[in-house]
Amino acid sequence: MPVDTRLALSAAELTATLERLAQEIHQACTHPAELVVVGIRTGGAYLAQRLADLVGRRARAPLKVGVLDITLYRDDWTRISHKPLVGKTELPGSIDDQEVLLVDDVLFTGRTIRAALDALMDYGRPRRIRLAVLVDRGGRELPICPDFVGLTMDLPPEQRVNVYLREMGREDAVAIESGHPERA
């Protein structure tokens, strides 16, 4: 981690936050059989699986889980690379008339979520889409508002929020680090 790093959530706090989010999602979900939890690749995909497991335990039924790659839907992909690395989108069947819970790790400008909504529409017409984010760091450029939030912060643009997860080979943590954040 860079020298100027502040821990926002420890591993234990991250686990507790996911438990709370799972409880909120479970209470809001009236038909778990019609819920599809879709994580935005990469961090959102890991969090989606964790939330689906936690909500599924509460609902006493496994939830459908998918992964969405939004690379080519981003409005800045040509600036990132002339050869973008496109991941695979994996949805567990049709999302038509389903309730979709879109999951991401950090909500900043709203552009990642806009891209994800565009991508989802290419796969079907969900009855409803809700948004769950681990961290809402403020700084919105688009009118995007999450339904479920783990941690809310108001950070200046020169600070970055990084979510580290065991699935990525790191200890679970949310860190605030100095430097310019990626505009997502």
C-alpha cells in the first residue's frame, strides 16, 4: 500500500458490513427466487457472490449469481487502451422479468453504473434493478443513487478508495489512499 494510506474498514468491519447489507437486501427482497445478484467485474463480482451467499442463507435458498463485464460500455474505454481487456459476462439465465441486484465495490462518479445498466439492457429487460455498493465515496457526475450502501464517505477527488479482497489475494480491507482516483 502507498505511504499515505488510511484504513476505512478492517477485515472484521468489512465482514460485519456485508452481513448488515445482506440483512437489508433480504428484508427488501420479497421473492428471492426471482432475484439475480449481478456483480460488476472484478471487485463487484466477488462481493456479489458473498452477498448472494449471505442473503441465500437468510432466505434458505440459493440465489442466482452472475458477473457483468462493462469494458466496452464505458464512455472512456478508448482513452484507457486501444486494446481493452474484455472479460466475460456470465449471467445465470435470462434476466427478463427478474429482479436484479447490481453490485459494485466503490461508487464514485456513477459512470461505471451507467455502463452496467446499458450492458444489462443488452441481456434482457429486468422487472427492477437495485444497486448495492460497499462504499459510496461521493463525487457523483451522473444522477446515480444506490439502494444499499455499506459505507458512505465524502472524499476529495485527490483521494482514492481501494477495496482489497481475499479473492484477489489480499487481506479484506477498504483503504483510503492518496493520489488521483480512477474516474469510474
